[in-house]
Amino acid sequence: MDALPYLGLGLTANLDGQAPPDPWALHRARPGLFDFVEYSAPLELDPALWEGRGGLPLLFHPVHLNLWGPELEAPGALALLDAQAREVGSPWVGNDVGWWHARGEPIPGFLYVAPPLDARGLSDAVAHARHVQAHLSVPLVLENPAVIAVRGKMHVLDFMAELAARTSAPLLLDLGHLFSHQLARGLPLTAGFDGFPFERVVELHLAGGVVTRPGGRGVYVDDHTQALREELFELLAAVLPRCTQLRALTFEGDGHPEAMAARTLERLRPLAPAPGPSPAAPPVATERARGDGVGPFTAVSEPERVFAESWGRARCEEDPEGAAAEVDFRLAVLAQTLDRALPVSRLLLAGAREPLAAFARSDEFIGCFSPGATRSVVRAFCAWGRGQLRGRRDPAAEAALALESAGDHARLEEPRFCARALRRHLSGRAWATGQLELDALEGLRQVVERAVR
Ligand SMILES: [Fe+2]
């Protein structure tokens, strides 16, 4: 850990350039505003995305990397991860402790499933982290997960402290995720600090989020595209003096226009460590560990149980209110995911909450994340939709599903326009009425029937 360089103040980006901010453009316009870019990408480096991205140090935050879940990452995938980290010169690889994907199929919205905060969740997270580190030539840095439903009795900081002790890994403390945990348990902002090894924290994350209070219970949703909450700055002030080995302060500003990102970075600049090489700079390890000490991997049914609870397929006895809030958020993200590929069929087959929730509970959906699964969520929805339409007369939904699942978008040009316009209109109206008036989908049915007539 002593060998890690000081990166300073960072801003996040997705390499595909689809959403703001563009850190490279911001760096050209405001040199010195921040010092490095933290980016998320698949484990295999795409040279096309990579071209022209020079000029700032890079830190790789894979998000496609499982640090909990029913299966350990395949060695081939970890070899790609290591190759990418070396290629871009990432001095470490940080990732949230959670189950992110099943054989490459990301859990919708990258809303990973966090481990239960108990001895079993801990021992499985240890096995994952040791396995990943054994295949990496740079340090794996472990990030505390976001929490909505609370499972297990441990405080998340105690869980991370134990995980660090058993893996020797440095830590990344995400302040929004910590806030989510404190809210979920009804704890003060700085509860659980005693005994936490702040000196192992090499990186801090701040990001936007949304707090709601269903039934009086606080729920923090880790939506980076939102503005930052003031509680995060309070937490930052509380942890900074304790993080004596801090190398990087990162603003996860995904979705923030450059001018907004710049304001936040200006506020963070005086608080960030100064960039520079490591004071100790021992030789870089070139021999990889061989996975010694990886204990028997026991997680088979536990992640699947938590996954089923997270999507409303099973009841969460430990925290039913938290689980209900989590299901609500996951369904909203699932709808967005499906709308990108199947905007007409999704509205006609699962426009209302109950059918959408029924899909999330279905064998077709859950099967995408079972060991050995190969089907995508979009294909699972098509299969589920065909099952729903059996024995029911709904020619518009049948036609839309047939065309969208075949990728025939030309004939659906007007229905896709209509679906977009209706989503915008009905959500705007719901702000005034408090109700989503889904009977208006009848208009979409008319347009589909016209298009295929
Ligand atoms: Fe984070």
C-alpha cells in the first residue's frame, strides 16, 4: 500500500462518451481543475474507445467485476482485467463489494446485489477478493457497497474492516454508500467510526444521490446523475483527518454537465491530496500471487436468495420495508433498461407496475442470473412476453414484440415515437395528479395496429 502513488482529485467518465461530463474536454478548458480520470469499462479493453484518451492519469473502476455472488470470476476474464490495468497504467483497481453480473450479463442498471453483512457474507467476499487479487498484478482496492435493504447485523464499516484484515487489501470509502447504510439502519451520520482502519483508505468517492422517506424510513438511492447531498460533505469533513494514507479523492460525476462538475471539483480541490509519486516507491511486484489461502467457496444458495429478495421474488424477513424500497428502485431501472431495446413492447406488456414486477419475479428473468445462464434480460423479456400473450388476444402487443425482438425497427418508427411521447406526457402529468394514467396506452395500440396494417 505504501507504494501507491498520490493521484489527487479525480473525475469519473465512461469511455464511450455517451453522457457528460467529458473529462478530457474539461481538462483542456480548465487545466489544473482535477488531476486524473477514473473510468468504468468492460474487463477487455476496447482500443476504439481508448484512442485519444491520453493526457491524464487513469484509474480503472471495472464495475463488471464480481466481488460477491454465486461464481468466482473466470481466470480468462481476470487476465483481461489485469492486461487492461497494465495497459492504461492504473495503479490499482477498485470495485464495490457486490455481485455485478452473471457471465457478462450485468444486473440491470449495474445495481449489484450487496452481500449480507454477516460472517457468511464476509467469508464469501474474502474468497472473491483473494481470488481476484491472485490474478492481478496491481492492488485490488475494496469499496463499501451501497445498502437499501439491511441484511446481517454487522455495521458496514466493521464488515469492511474485517474484509481488509483478512485480505490485506486497501480500502475505498464511498461516502454516499456509507450514508445509505446509516439511513437504512437509522444511525447518525458518523456512527461506526470506532475501530475502522481509516489508515487503510486510499481513495474516497463522492457522488450524487436521492433520499426518500417511505413510511418514515430513510432510503438513499445511489444515482450518480443527481446533485450531491450536503451530508456527503459533512462526512468528508469527518473522515478526511482520519484518512492519513489517502491517495485519491474522486467525484463520481456521471451525467453532470461540465459546468456543474467543475463547481463540485472547485469545492473539492482544497480537500484533495496533492498528486505525486509514492514516498516509499518500492519495486513493482511482477510475480503474481497464486491464490494461496483462498478458502473453500461456499456461496451457492445465499446470493441467489438475496437476489430473489432484491427483485421481489422472495420475501425478505429481515428488512421487509427496505426490501420493498429496493424492489421499487430496481423495477424503475429495469423499465429503463428494457425501454432502450423494446420501448413499445415493454409499455404494452409491462407498462403498469404489477406486470413489470411479475416479469422481475419470473423464471425467465431470474434465469438470466443463474449459474450457467447465457440469456440476456432483453431476450428473457421477449420469452416472458410471448408466454403472456398465449391465450390472450392482444394483436398490437403481439406485433410489437415480434418486430422488436427481430430488430425490425423500421416498421415501428411511429410506434416508437408514440411510446417516447407518451412516457414523457404521462410522467409530466403524474407530477400534478400523483397518478400514472396508463389507460392512455390505448393510443399506442392504435398506432401499432396502423403501422403493421
Ligand atoms: Fe463509488
